[in-house]
Amino acid sequence: MAELKDIGVAVLGFGTVGGGVVKTLAEKEALLLERLGLRLVLRGVADLDVESDRGVSVDRSLLTTDARALIEREDVDVVAELIGGTGAARELVLHALKLGKPVVTANKKLLAEHGPELHKVAAQYGAELLFEASVGGGIPIIKALREGLVANQINSMYGILNGTCNYILTRMEEEGLSFDEVLAAAQAAGYAEAEPSLDIDGHDTAHKAAVLAALAYGGSVPLDNIQVTGIRGMAAADITYAAKMGYRIKLLAIIRNCAEGVEVSVQPTLVERRHPLATVLGVYNAVLVHGDVVGTTLYYGRGAGRMATASAVVADLADAALNLRAGGHRRDLSAVPERAPVVFREPGGIVARHYVRFSMKDRPGTLAKVAAVLGAHGIGIDSVMQQEGPENAEYVPVLFVTSQASERAMAEALAEIEGLEDVIDQKPVRYRIENSA
Ligand code: HSE
């Protein structure tokens, strides 16, 4: 077989990440040639808007609005989908795969919602689907799971996977600011989207958790099976109380292989301050992976941003190019879904310790009523701390730390407590606690 020296690349989407990929391909051409022994040559960039300045120098003749025609060109060997969403992106990815062309994508939503379909088509047409940039931005977590940890059964993964949320939580704790104040500042600084719900309601983290879980266990995780709680409206008081108790609150994706099945959840979680994930601050992401052979491993870096994400996309382009030259796929994921179907645990069965804050009527006997309901649902209490409220306040904050209890038991008990007369005046706040590193 003739040795391929030039690999033609099509970039679909000239936004933040697309611009970063175009810039990296230009700036790193010589380095990549030296390392790979082949040249990644940009054949074209497709976007509906080819007029706006993206702050990246590119030969205007490479810009096109016709993504399909670009994909179909004979001198395009690999396609990078950096459009986002599940409309045009899905159609164009399928189109490229059906032409047998490898596709590199950063699109976690597309993978979380249509992963099985895309992997099936990729296998059917003998094309690779690579998605390093979809989780953890520049952190090579996909490569670590697929290659570095290939000999391991993954016992668990704990991830801080959304930079926006981690930035908000960090500033709330460090500066004692409210959620709304930090969100507004983050939006003004361009760290948070103008429409932030995908990030702050936890869905972006859930998409990434679904990608990681599918990679580690095969099959696909129905998004409905992921219990998702975001950080919207988190009270600064809970961050302060958690700190007093020796914890920091993080939005964690938790993926665990339990006897009852694989559990996947996204929720604000109290982690001990000496836990490795407690030290991940600002926009940084991290994933703690426990493999049965290797033990504990930690991956850390920038989870978003033009150049961090471009680093991951170009790594996938390089892999796709090397695989094309080798005439095959070094890493064929299509074998994974063929395994025995994975059981994903229903969210109600997930068991953990919990932090609960009640705004409780300051009157003898109230605490006993709450404790009685928890006890009736089989929920043990590890500690109770009443906090000072305003002087002469009718209701005061009371913090409970529970022993291990299921989501279902906690939800039922708290609903019952909310229904008690004259006991609490606000919805209880409940977060998970994770101690083990
Ligand atoms: N909006 C995401 C974040 C990056 O804040 O981490 C893209 O997934």
C-alpha cells in the first residue's frame, strides 16, 4: 500500500473550537509532520457564516457554506464535526461515516443522545468515530480509558466535568458571594453562556457522564436513567456550613459499578477538603478513575476553551490519520456494545450519605419529629448541628448528616417532613456526601 503522506482534513463549524483547530493545524504542521510522519492538510472549513472574523487567519478560499460537498471531496480523508447540537451535526456525521471517512467530534450531546446509532453506522461502514474532546476538553481521558486502562475493569469514576459550575462554586466559596452574583459576573466575563441552563442545571455534565459510562461499560446510558441535579440557586450558607464541617461542595458526575448495576448520577456533592477533587478550582476539570488493576488514577486540566479543546481534536485527527495510513482501526469500539447488556441502576436505588439542611421551627420537640420520620424510613443520623439563626428567629438552620440511605428513602422521608405541620418553613436542602478518594 502506498504510504499516505498527506491526510486531508475537513472542519465543520468555524466557532470557538473550529477556530482553535484551524489555528493549531497551521501552527503545529511541522511538529505533527515530525511526530506522525504525515501532514494534516486543511482542505476546507464549512460554516453557515463565512463572513465573521474568528480571530484566526485562514485562506478565504478554504471557507465554504456547503458542508456536504466538502465532506464528499476526494481529497478529504477525515472530518472534524465542531458544529454542536444534534441537528445538522448528526446528519453530517452520518454522511461522512457512510462514506467510510473517520469522524472526530467534540459533541457530547450528540454522543449522549445518538451514540449507539453513530457507533453502529461507523462499524457498518468501517469508519472510525473519535471523541476525545467531548469530555474534559483538553484532558486525554478518553484515550486513558480506551488505551491506558484497557486491562482494567472500571470500578468507579468521579468527575468535575463542567468548568462553568466549578468556577461558580469556587468563587462563591472564596469570595462569599451569592450564586446570582457569581453567575452574572461569569456571564459578563464570557465564562458562562448567556443561556446557562445546560451548564448550571447539570445537563452538560450528564452528557459527559453518559459518554464516560458508555465507554467504560459498553451499551448506552438512557439519559432518563441519570439522576441530574445542578447548582442553580445554591445558597452560599450551605457552602459555608460544608466548609465548617471540613467539606467543599462540587458538582460531581459519579459513575460506579455496583452489584445492582452501574449507577450514573450528577449532583452537588460534599467532598472532604483533603479529597483530590476538592483541590480542583476555577474552570478546571478532573476525573478520578478507580481501575481494578491500576488502583486510583487522576486526570486534571482545562475542561473547555478554544485551545484546550483544539488540542484534543487534533490528537484525534492525528490518530485517525495514523490509522488510515496503517489501513485499519487500532481502536474499534464497535465490539463493546456486543457484550452482555449492562444494567444501569435506577436512580432511586442509589445509596449514599447525605447532608440535609432544614429551616426548622425553634421549639422543643421539633427535632424529635424530624428524627422520627427519618428513622421510620430506615435513615440513620450521623450528626445533627443547629446553627445560629437571626436573633428571635422563629426558624433556625439545622444540619443533618445521615448514614447511608437510598435516594428513594431520602426523597420519601423529606416529602413527609415537608408535610408535617409547623416543623419547617422551606424546602429542605439535600446534597450527597462522598468521603472516599
Ligand atoms: N460549557 C462547558 C463547561 C464546556 O463550562 O465546562 C463545554 O462542555
